[in-house]
Amino acid sequence: MSHPKGKLIAIGGAEDKGTDLENGEFRRNNLNFFELGILRRVVEEAGGVNSRIEVITTASTIPYEVGENYLNAFGKIGCTNIGLLHIRNRQDTQIEEYLERIRVCDAVMFSGGNQLRLSVTDGGTEFLNILKKRYQEEERFVIAGTSAGAMAMSSTMIYEGNATRAHLKGEVKITTGLGFMSNVIIDSHFEKRGRFGRLAQAVAGNPGCIGIGLGEDTGMLVTGGNRMEAIGSGLVVIVDGHEIRHSNIADIPDGNPISIENMKVHFCEKGNGYLIKEREYLPEASDGSVIRKQVDVE
């Protein structure tokens, strides 16, 4: 299969915007979860402030509020050509107006929420086929997603897994995501919610996949379906299971602790990167002079 010409931007989130129960009540926060720098990068990769960006709020239980937040955030950086697609079910994916809008936009942005809603709503639809085709064939086309929207990008997707029990076999639930990438597993809110064990178990069960743990206000820009560059203010953790030697995960009953030998881990900050196919760490994935300039200015 040829390398996709489009770009993916997977963002670790910080914004379940009402889909997460905390202390018994919905946490509703504004768009201060995004360093506007990451949104700026989305806009820049899509072709600038006049780009048409469609925000898809399927994953969220409060789509209208989430949509407003995105309109405000993009507006702050001078980008006003933003559409909102509040797709709630599989019937909505067949609306001709929506199909036409994703045929002509410059970028789509999948919001956070529940990634299973994305895979269940969009899997096998013409809507998803159009996105995949454009991602494969068009150089400027950008697919961005935050939190659940990032986790759903790969073929192998974590949809459930309590961090405190993730060291036990069977506690991490995997299904098929939207399939823009086939050889990775993406997790979000990585350090904040202590998800290292969760991603490690997912990779141990699928050692052909590279695990990508995205911190909050942090993302990975993927070009050619292979070259990744860390963006944002936090940390990206890469988990490589290709050289695992001992692993008990196939032999133990559910609920028992897993044991794994020789799993590799890399940490990436802004400007570092990684080649997925070659499994190679890149100390400078972006133009180093840009990074230094930003540090000087700050």
C-alpha cells in the first residue's frame, strides 16, 4: 500500500468536556486545555487561517458545548471558516450535505469523549471511506483528533481500561478503530491518568504495534503514515514491543498480573520524533532552528 499523502495530528487532550464523571458531577472546562499552539499547528498544516475545518463532535455527550468551545478557540487564532458536524448516529453519516462538506474541507478535527462512539458510528460508512481516500491521496489534507479522537485514529484501539488494574490480564479492552494507521496503538491523558500499564498491556498483546502515549497539551504530527514529530508542551511516550522476549500474557488466566521482558520505551518532547516502520528515535524531527528560536523568545 502506498504511503498516505495527508497528515494526522493526534493530540493527548485534557478535555473530556463533560464526558468524564469527576467527583460525581460533570467537569465542564473551557478551551484553556489546548495550548493554542497546537491548534495553530493544525491550522498551519491545513493551509492557514482561511482553511475550512470541520469539527466532528460524535465522541462527546455534550456536542453543542464542545462545538462552541472549538469555534471560540479557532476564532482566537483568526480562523473563522469552521464547520460543526454533530453526527450522533450512523444515519447522520449518510446525510448528503455532510458527505459533501468532508469532500471539500481542508481538515477535520475529531473532538474528545468516548472513542467507542466514533468506531461504532463511523465504521464501514461512506463518510469514513471519503476521509480515508482523501488522507491517502491529498497532500494538504489533515485529520486531527484530541483525546478519544486521537485514540480512534489507529486500527487497534483501546476503548476501556482502568489504570489501577491495567497490570492484570484482560483489564484492557481493545477493538478496531477508524484505521487511518494500522501499526500503532494510541493512548491519551497519558501521565495525568497513569496509563503506562494500560498501553504496555495493549502492546504486549499486539507486539507488532508501536504504542504512543500522548500527554495533555501534547501531540504527534504524522506524515507519510510513518514519520512522527512531537508537538505541544508535554511528553509523548513510545512503547516498542518488537523485541519482547518473555511474555506470560497468552498463558495466564484473566485477572492475573502480566510479566514482560525487554519492552523498549522512549520519551519524546517537542521537536523529537520517531519513525514507526524503522522503529528509530529522531532527536530532531523538526527544524531545530525553529525550536531554538522559540526558546530564545520565551
